[in-house]
Amino acid sequence: MAFQSQAQSLLHYAAISIPFALAGYSFGFSQNAVPCLYDVSATISIPAFAQMYRLGAIANVPGQIFVTLATAYLTWVSPANSPQRTAWGVAAAAMTLVSAWTPTVMLGNINRLKEIGGSKAEMEKSDANLEHRQRLQRWVKQNMVRTACYLVAGFAGLKALN
């Protein structure tokens, strides 16, 4: 029983701290990295964005999956109709929203950026009409929604500890 209690405590702390780390990581890209690419040629900005996106997925996806499962589990094991169950449920819902938001809302924009980056003619066209800039700006706004969801999950986890 002591091991189960310790394991659950570890799960609590991971399910709280990881969303805050993901929020900071996500916010950093939206606030500091991607906006630096707005005024750069598509031949530079799109490959740079693609690299950041790949590395971001490597960092975010495992943490996102872990926290989604952890918060769902903590919701399930919390006493019925308790404030803890509600808070963990909110955290699980926020993390699930990130998993739904990315493919349903963001993926079309990301795929178009990849399309532009895959063709020299498309990149030249994008340099002329600034489509890549508009799409990068859209990605930043959409990524802020993910950042907000991570923060909701983290704060809901903190609330569950009270």
C-alpha cells in the first residue's frame, strides 16, 4: 500500500509539472522563435520552422500522451463526486483537447507550410505574396491555444491537490 501511495504521489507531481513545462516550451516557440521567421524569405523560414516543428513534436508528444493518461487515471481513482475528481477531469479534458486541436485545427496549416517548403516555385510565390508569413502567424496563434490548454491542465492539477 505504501508503494501505491508513493507511486500515486509521483504521478500527481508529474501530471502537474509536465503541463507547465510543455506550456513554457510551447510559449517559447510562439513568443520567441517563430516570430523571428516572419520577415525572412520562405527559403529560410520554412525549413527552419519545419525543423522546430519536428523537434517540438519529439519533445511535446511523449509528455502530452503521458499527462493525458496520468490525469485520466487520477480522475478514475479519485473519489466519486469529489473536487479532486473534477479537477483531474478538467486536466484530462484540457490535455485531450490538445490532442484533438493539433490534427483538426492546426494540421492543414502545417501541411500547407510543408507543401510550400517542398517546391522552389511555391517558395518563390510565397515570397511574393507572403503566404508563409501569414501561415506562420496563424500557427503562432493556434499554438497559443495549446499553451493555454497546458496551463489549464497544470493549474487544474494543482487544484486537485487541495
